[in-house]
Amino acid sequence: MPVTPANIETALTVKVRPDQERFVSPVMKSLAEAYVYPEVAWPRLILDGDRAVGFLMAFLDIDWNGKGVDFRSGLWRLNVTPDAQGRGVGRFAVESVAAEVRRRGGTQMYVTWEPGEDGPEAFYRKLGFELTGEKSEGQTVGVLDLTNPA
């Protein structure tokens, strides 16, 4: 669901495990970036009933290299509460972004992650993301082909 004035306080309660904090920015930073980049940011609160279990933010049609020739969409941030991890919330988030990218005519979905032990690479690779060989601000870049149903 979109982050709105009515649920922003709930969104701000979404936090990852302390050992995961180095891999993802807090929701507050993501919402600040969404405010600064409203034309490309797509922030969403993930609920299980009325309980916040996650937050995602997609980037939609960004000018990847600033040259106006490579526009990309994908998952910018994913924060899942500790008690919701391993229950399909992350998969749901990725599938939600993929659906929005497809709805907008996209055929590929990108994600970046901080490399490191206990980082999210295995999660993204398990969902079908392939390494592009690129780095973006020190992060690994992965791409998911949206033309082949999983």
C-alpha cells in the first residue's frame, strides 16, 4: 500500500535486524529520498493484516547513467521486520515491484545490494536475479528477466 500521511508513522516502525542494518538504509532515509525524487520513487508499506511487516521502494524509469539512453526500473529498498523474515514477505515485495514494472511496459527489473557475508545476494539470486557485472556506488547490480514467467 502507498505510504500516506495516515500510515507514515507505521511505516517508520519497520526496522530490520541489527546485523542487517549495514545492508539497507532505514525507512526514514528512503522516504526522504522519495520526497526528493518523486518522479521515480515508488514507496510502499507491506502489511500483514493491520501489522507492518515490511517496506519497499522501487525506482521507476530512472536514467541509469545520466546520459538519457539507459532507463531502468527495479527494487531500490527492501526492509523486512525480523519476525516476518522467512515468511514470504521479501518474495511478495519483489513480485509486487515486478508487477508494477510489467504494468508500465518494462521487461527487466534491477536491484542493487551491498556485497558481504550475510548480505541479501543469496535471496535475490534465489528469486532469479542474474549478476550484470556492473557496480553502482559500490553495490552489486542484478537483473531479472520479466519476459520469462518463473
